[in-house]
Amino acid sequence: MNLPPEISRRALALRDQLNEHNYRYYVLDEPSIPDVEYDRLFRELQALESEYPELLTEDSPTRRVGGRAENSFAEVQHRIPMLSLDNAFSADELREFDRRVRERLDIDGEVEYVSEPKLDGLAVSLHYEEGVLRLAATRGDGFTGEDITENIRTIPSVPLRLRGDNLPAVVEVRGEVYMPKEGFARLNRELEARGEKTFVNPRNAAAGSLRQKNPRVTAKRPLELCAYSVALEDESLLPDTHWDCLQLVKAWGFRINPQMGRGPGAEACLAAYDALLTQRDALPYEIDGIVFKVNSLKLQRDLGFVSRAPRWAIAHKFPAQEELTEVLDVEFQVGRTGAVTPVARLKPVFVGGVTVSNATLHNMDEIARLDLHVGDTVFIRRAGDVIPQVVRVLAERRPADARAVIRPETCPVCDSEIVQVEGEAVARCSGGLYCGAQRREAIRHYASRKAMDIEGLGEKWIDILVDQDKVQTVADLYRLTVDELKTLDRMGEKSASNLVNAIAASRAPELWRFIYALGIREVGEATAKALANHFGDLGPIAEADEDSLQAVPDVGPVVADHIVRFFRQAHNQETIAALQAAGVRWKTLEVAAGGAQPLAGSTYVLTGTLSGMNRDEAKAQLEALGAKVSGSVSKKTTAVVAGEAAGSKLSKAESLGVPVMDETAFMAFLATHQQA
Ligand code: 5U1
């Protein structure tokens, strides 16, 4: 067949690209494309070479098993080459594999397969002599690997000595070294906190950790090993099936995959694939597919190998969790709490089983860390239910017209100032109740049980009222009429009247509820109570400066700053005035100089778990009323508050005759004193 020049050029380009990617992946541990793209390029070259065999060259990446070995570790020659696996990307390709197996074996019936999750890690070979680990090697190029014995020895799930009697004189066990999801996330957090480079995925982290020159570093990395094959000099000493081989390996002290299964024919394999795919996100480690192996070792031997893979095994790949795409723009979204988050608008890409066109960039620090520009090509990762992440920018593909990302000074929704508190990564719109993006959340919070407690005004009705523009700020709630509400779909006369009554009933709240209902950042229920007890009215709080606010228990510099900023905003003042105009009158409290301190001079001890608030909140509320909270019970203790599972402090109180309040009594006690 005539070889068109563009085909030769394409094959050459593919070979160059694949060699470069192999080098980055295997030698540098810095992949610049996701596996799926590598697979696509690889398959394209394979297809060209099979259509035009004259294209095949000795150095074609399709002819090698893996990448090159890095030369900084001692070389190890694999006595039995460490092959890779062929891939199936669809049910049809899997059925085709099974058909080839049966045809080659000349079997009419079904072949039994073992299925094992394909862990996303690094293949390693472990040599034991007289039961003792003597050598561990990476796969390298499949023929020559690297001696990583010292690093492997640091992995707790690798037996340094095999268990049991009758151990073979020499045995080689192979498996995958991987990093569980949780350990990976923790490691990246630690690296980020130290300002070091993070890893793009758990497999990369495992590879980087195994390549450490200093085994002490490897020892700190959360690596695990899962064994998946065994080889003996004398194969006749092995059991007859792969399944039994793995049971033997397990008896020697290795971890094998608990999700293994076995069954007849392609359809059993496909059922195992479906079942594992549904479990994928819940597994504690990442998998990129499922491996099927002919169970009988005799049949495996009959089938043999092709150049780079056994004929008796295949990896049925899951949808890729990493892809490449372009950043079309970066926009800033205002969340329900006012957080201003940069979001990358992406060229749509299919990843992790869905089409992704947006990815959160979290904050400006993250953009700086990634060095992300509009126009960049980026590595997107979507593992499980997690929102898609941009994990790396391919700076080498940055176009000349790429532009830097600049955060706006004002809120894109309400034009209020965007504020970033020093030391915090998140920037926030300061519009509060006034900002359209925060309106729904502001109303939901205002109406919630712990705030104004407006019964019947749930999220569903809030959405409808906001969508139909009937309510813009919380003050508008008090203008709603039965006639107006009746016009809403599925709102009858009775519900409308109940809702109007519930709203009206909220016109005389306790002061702390009203403060809490305003939704000032970081002013929770306990702080609202402390503020109410200290100041007695809203006016003094609105006028207080940071210093006087910090005189309130539970209020530190950050909270004081939020309170001052809140009351400084003209639109927040307007909303409060509108609420007063609508008839809202909070109950003021008599306060002594320095705040109402009805519990001054008393000492309380908290023990056990309270269901309604945590220990810090309970402490803050007692302190706000002037009480001291102590960690130990003595005769001088005024009372002990005993939650669930209270232990020795409760017994001590009982033995000393100190009064004890359970949670119900404590809540009633607080309510009484806070109203006092
Ligand atoms: N679970 C599993 N992963 N894995 C990877 N089994 C398995 N077997 C492999 C590889 C490369 O290779 C043998 C089938 C040769």
C-alpha cells in the first residue's frame, strides 16, 4: 500500500509526543497530559502502524512496555518482564477480548475470569529469599527497573518476612503501591501549607514518594501495597488457578484486594465492571478500571503473550477522571454567604462521566498557586462527586494572548465593596442583606428557627417569593398580605393566613434573636446572646467601636471587625430602619454598667456532650451572663451541667453534693437568665 506523506508525518509526530510524555510520566513524575489523552495518542499510533506496517520502527513507543528507567537508583533486571495490560474501553471491546481468548484456546464453553480493581498506583516487584524481603524494584521499562528496596521497606503493608511454613526458597510477588485518597488529600494539604509543590493525583504522589532518595521521607508518606501476582522459579509449585495463587499470597501476609471476584465469560465480567463502577467513589483508593484475568494458570500459559501484554488479561477502563481543556474565561460568583469565588469557564469536556464546563478556582491564592491565565490549557480532575478541580496549568501551551486574572474591587451583583480580611483566603461582598446574591440566604437565615422563628416560611416559599420579586429584603416580609400570598401556586387561603400571622408574630423578638437574624458574619447564637446581654439594645452595638465590642465575652478582633463593618454599610442601616418601620420592636434589656451579669460570682462546670450546642458555645453563654466556667469540680462549684455520657465530673459533683443540671434544665436556666 502506498504510504501517504501526511500519515508518515503524523506517525512521527505521535511517536515524538508519546516519547516525551513517557519521559515526563516515568522519569520526571510530572505528567503533562492525562492518561486518556495518552491512551488516545497511543491508540492512534497503534492503528496507523497496523494499517501501514511499514511505519513500524524499533523505537516506536508501541513496542516498549513502559517508560525508561531513571538512572539515579541502581538498575534491576527483571527475570520475568513486567508487562503492561491491554485496555478495553467498551463492553464490545471486552467481549472481543473474550472471543479471542476462546478462539485461541479453541474452547466452546465459557472461560472463568478473575476480576480485580485496577488500582491507580505503581507496579512493583518484590523478591523474597527464604521468606525474607531481599529486593524491591519498580517496573521501569518492563525489563529494567530501579532498586527501591529501602523505600519499599518503609511501607507497613509490605511483609519484610513472609508468614507461615513451607515457604518457597525464592519467590517474586508483584503488586501495586498506591496512596489512599485520604492520605493523598492530607499530604497535599501539608505540602501546600509548607509552600511546596502538590501532586496532581494519588498515583503521582505514590510515584513521587517511592522515588525519594531518602527513605525517611518515603516512610512519612501514606503508601500501601496490594499484591496481584506471584511467580516461582518452579511453576509446578504454584496452585492451578490465579485465584488460589492470590489466596496463597494472602496467607504469606500480603494484602490482596477484598473486591476480587470470579465468574464465567464476558457477561460475568461486565456485571463485575458495572458493580465496581457504582462502588468506585466510595472506595478509599482510586481505581481506573477493573482487570480481568483468565483464572486457570494452564490456560494462561497456553495463551502466552504479545509484545507488551499477556493475552490472558485485560484492563477494562472506567471513564477518565482527568482531562485537558481550555480556560475560556474566569468569572466571579457571589455565594449565599457573600463569598466571592472565581470560577473558570471551560471549553466543555467529558470527564468523570459528565460534561464539565465550569470549575471552581476557590480563591485568588489558588489562582496564583496555579499561575492560571485566561486562555490556558489546564488539567481538569473530577474524582467521584467532588466538584471539578483545575489541578495544573500547562504553561508550555500558554497562548501569546493569554491574560492574567484580576479580582474585581466591587461585587458583580450589588456593587458593594469586596472585602478580604487579612489572613483569610476568601474575599467577600460586604453588601450583606442588600446583595441580591445573598438575599435568599439572608431571608432563610432571618426566618430560621433560631433567629426570628417564622413558622411556615421554608426554603421553598422563600425561593418563590424571591423569584417572583415579592420580597427583596427581609423588611418586605412584613408587607405581604393574605390576598397577595393566595395568588401563589399551591398556597391556599388558610396557609396564606397562617404565614401572614407567623410573620406578624415575629415583630417582637428577643434582642439576641434579632441580632442573630441580621446574619452578621461570625455572629452565631452565642455571640448574639453575649452582645444582647452586654449592650441591652441594638443602638449601642451599632455605634460601638472594635475596642468596646471586644469587651464582650466571645468577641475577638475578627468578629468585632465584622460587626463594625456591618453597621457601617448604609444599606444594612436602611434595612434595619425598614424593619422598624414595618413594626419590628425587639425587647431591650436593662443592663448594668459593663453589661447584664446575673451570674456574676458563680462558677459552673460543663461535662459530657450537649446535643443543642457545643462546649464553647455553652461556655460563652455562661460567661456572657457573668459566670466563671471551670474545668474541675470542687465544693465551691455553683452547679455542674451534665450532658450525654458525663463521667467522673458528674460523679464528683454528686459525691460533693454540688447541684447538677441536665441539658433541658440548663437550656431553661439560660433562657430565664438571658431574659432577666
Ligand atoms: N489488579 C491488577 N492490576 N494489575 C496490573 N492486576 C494486574 N495485573 C497486571 C498489571 C500490570 O499485570 C499482569 C496481568 C501481567
